[in-house]
Amino acid sequence: MNRDFQPTVYVLANRRNGAIYTGVTSNLIQRVHQHREGAFPGFTSKYGVKRLVWFEQHATMEHAIVREKRIKKWLRVWKLELIERDNLGWRDLAEDYGFPPLEPTGSPLSRG
């Protein structure tokens, strides 16, 4: 993954089937770090939404923004299906990029 500029749509969750947040960024690693540190007041900080459960990279920021806006309008069940299509266990994908595991919340997430 290009760490400097890679338009990316991403979904964070606080736990399996819990609160989810859809966002867009040009630097996924930096944005995940910001969410984990609570740098943004609001929904993600309030509900502890820090676990990267899905992301999709795009050629341009314009394409990523269009995709993010579409996903945000989806029904919740469609978003859950999107996550589980590639990440059935709701594994924290940020660990693949050197982030330490998060403490378990509420209901444990299955690994796998």
C-alpha cells in the first residue's frame, strides 16, 4: 500500500455488529492512527469505533468520495454484508499494518 497518497474508503467498528463508521481518506494508516488516538471528537470517539474492518482503495479521490457517499446511504444490513464478504470474523485489519491489537469490547470478536 502506498502510505503517502492512496484514496481509500474505509469502515471502522467498535465490535462485531456494533457501531460502524464509513469514511474516506488519502492516507489510511494515518487516519486509522487518528481514530485510535481519539483525535476526532464525535461519533467515533464517543462509541470507541477504532477497529478497521473493511477498506477499498481507488485510483482517484473523486472516485473514493463517490463510493463513500453511496455506502453511507446504504441500509445497515448491506454494510454488514460488505464487511463480512471479505472479513467474516470482523478481524482488525489495521494489525496487518503494524497496529497493536485493541482491547476486546462488549462482545468478543471472533478471530479468523
